[in-house]
Amino acid sequence: MKVLSAASELFPLVKTGGLADVTGALPAALAGEGVEVTNIVPGYPAVMAALEKASPFHAYGDLFGGPARLMRGTARGLDIIAIDAPHLFDRPGNPYLGTDGKDWPDNARRFAALAKAAADVAGGINANYRAGVLHCHDWQAALGPVYSRFMGGPKSVMTVHNIAFQGQFPATVFGILGLPQQAFAIDGVEYYGNVGYLKGGLAAADAITTVSPTYAQEICTPEHGMGLDGLLRARRQALRGIVNGIDTDVWNPAMDGRIPQTYAAGSLTKRAANKRALEKTFRLEPGDGIIHGVVSRLTWQKGMDIFAAGLDALAAAGARLALLGTGETAIENAVLEASVRHPGRIGVITGHDEDIAHLVQAGADTILVPSRFEPCGLTQLCGLRYGCVPVVARTGGLNDTVIDANDAALRAGVATGFQFAPVDGAALEHALARAAECHSDPQLWQGLQRRGMEQDVSWSRSAAAYARLHRSLVKA
Ligand code: ADP
Ligand code: GLC
């Protein structure tokens, strides 16, 4: 069974968030299910540099404004088809933004090229390869199902990682897509008179998935559907939630080469060495009291504005914080200012750093995820695996993956963390107080840690669910 996966990010070659983690980890997990995944990605500089044993797969005289070649090769165990189109992708930095921090003005063209090439490859543009299913992730690849449907290609899956990003462009963009006129319609890309990439993918795909069961329900509501809830309600039968896993080789506290001290559920006392290292890295005063951890994009979605506003209270309660993140300037400034007001208590590192992300999970006592909405969330899964107890908002995948330590759950021995709602300062403060109280009872706390570490956060169950979905489409 061959599946072509199309996405704008692929860990470890190019990553801005969890999308890359998922597209990078699923191929190996699906291989275990007998599904061979080939990954088509834009040929950003980092992708072209990482590609090994590359050979030409197809040449375009013109792909959205210039010549392009598809190159097939491997990188880090992944089977890759890179779209070597310098006029679209040979640019420095972030995959979506120019150095001015704004979207590249030609993103409509760049990601139409990704989707078009994906549909071409899936449909057999090179006689040596044809996909049973085209699997497209997020708006950047969302025209894939549209091209595949209108060009008679294979069945397709559209996976929504975040419905807040939809790829909406003016109607004039339709002219560059090379789609038949009937694709500018309600069952195609037309969206309130404009062109909607994700809208088109959701309308055209044979199956729709999102990354947790709770988020699958939420996006069918006006509150969370961001304008696409009506379409999703109409396609309810085609939609399902499959919760993400994490790569349990990359995230393995017993074997993790990025942390000072490895440990397992049976040797939790060894974590103390990582806590000491965390204190040094974040310039926190030493001590055994609770250290909260954050590894996050600093954005409105993640509730980081509310979190930043609560930092004085966090420090006043006697807790410490190790925060790694990057994002909106106002939020970065707010957390940096709090770290100046509370030296030794609030430690902040801005930027993206995989090593420090691992250190936070291995050394902090909690991982905080106060998101306003969260399709799945991966950092709480890493937290569970590392004995770093999640404190999360009750939404989306956070709701599906963390069991709140209420009295009943504690008595039943099933609690793995703390949930709170709504996402506001008072509820957050209350959740932090509950966590701190529990932390002061070492036996209770270690119970939470161990139970978290026993959870299966790997891809095994969900990869099987995806494989079943892929097979059902080929049979249908
Ligand atoms: P999202 O994709 O919405 O940002 P997820 O929780 O799904 O959220 O995935 C975030 C991923 O990015 C995780 O692997 C997390 O460890 C990582 N991450 C987020 N911020 C940073 C950072 N500043 N440095 C390193 N890794 C980060
Ligand atoms: C998105 C979501 C996040 C999810 C990730 C991977 O970035 O914001 O919740 O975990 O995609 O599916």
C-alpha cells in the first residue's frame, strides 16, 4: 500500500511546529502497518541540502512561474520527493515568512505548486510511482485533494492540524491554479467569493481527519470552526479525530542524549540532576520547590498572553518558571519583563532550541499548556513521557490526553495531570495552586509522574487507525 504524504514541514528537515513532528514520525509508524509513505515537500534550502542519493523524478518546463524539477531521494530514513523550484522555495529562513516577518506575497503560488506536484506524483506522472492514496496536511497542501479529484487522481485524505490557518486568497488567484472552471464552486475552492485552499481540500477530500476526537467535534461548532463548521457538519460522516503520537525514540528519557541525566519511571530521583541543570540554564535560584515549564509558540492560540499576565502571581506563590518560546513580540516582551522583575524565579529563553526543549521536559516538574484551543498538542505528550506533569486547558487534544487529578481520578489511580477551564487568569492560578499542593506530597506526585510515564504516547495505535483509513479508501 503506497501513500503520498504532502506537507510544508517535515521533521527533522524543516519545522516550525507540531505539524513537522507528525509528518516526520508517521512514515516510520505507518511502515509498521505495511504502508509505504513517500513525502513530497517544497525544496527549501534545508531540504535540498539534506537530500541524499537524489535522482531526477520529473521535470516541469513551468511550475507556477518557472522551471522546476522533482528530485527523489532520502533523508534521515524518509523517502522524499523534493520540489526543486528555486523561484518558489530557494529562500532563507522560515518556510512561510520573509525576513520582514510577513507572509511571502506569492504564498498562493508556492503552495499551489506543492499541491499540484503532489497530485501529479500521486496520479503517476512518473510511470515508476503511483500512490494508492494522497494524504494532504493543512492548508499548504490542501489543494491536493482538489487537483486529484478534478484530474482523476487517487482518493485523498485531508488532515487538519489547525483550522485557524486556511489559506484564503482573492478570487483572482483562481486564474493561476489551472483548475477547470467548475472547481470555483461550492464543492471546490470557492469560499464567499474568494479562493479558500483548506476549504477546497475539505470539500474535495474523500476522508477528513483531525488530530484529536475532541477537536473533531469542536471544529463542527461555530465557536471553533472558524467559518468552516458548516461545511464540516455537512461532511460529518467523512470526518474523524485520530490523536497524535510522538516519536518515542526522539523522546525517550532513558536514552536521551540531549539531557544531562537519563532516567526511567523506576529511577525518578535521578531527575534531580536535570532540575539542577535547568536551574542553571534558566538562571533560577536552586531549590526543591516546584518549577513549572513551558515550551511553546508565544501566541494567542496558546493562551500565552493570559499566562504572561499571571506571572507576578506565579512568583508570589513561591513557584519558579522555566519558559522556552518564541512568537508574538508583545508576548515575548511581557515574559522577558517578568523575568527582570523576578530574577531567580522566572527564567525565560526566547528562540527555538530542541536541546533546551528536552531539558525542560526532563528537569521541570510541570509542563504548562494553557491554550485557548489546541487541535492535539504534543508538548503534554512529551511531558507525560518525561514525568513532567501536564497542567493543561480543557480543550481539544489536551482534553483527550491528560486525565485530571480530581479526587475520583486520584482514588481510582488514573490521574496523569491537571486540567482547567475556562482559560483565564483565575482558573490558571487555581490549577497552578492545585499542582503545587500535590507537588508538596512526594508520594502523590511520584504517582502522577509514574502513571504519566506508563501512558502509551507512541504512534502505534494511531498509525493503525490511519492505515485502516488508507486501506478503506483503496477498497472503496
Ligand atoms: P504547535 O504545533 O501548535 O506549535 P504542538 O504542541 O503540536 O504545538 O507542537 C509544538 C512542537 O514544537 C513540539 O515538538 C515542541 O517541543 C516544539 N517547540 C515549540 N516551541 C519550541 C521552542 N521554542 N524550541 C524548541 N521546540 C519548540
Ligand atoms: C498544530 C496544532 C497542534 C498539533 C499539531 C500537530 O500545530 O496547533 O495542536 O499538535 O498541529 O498535529
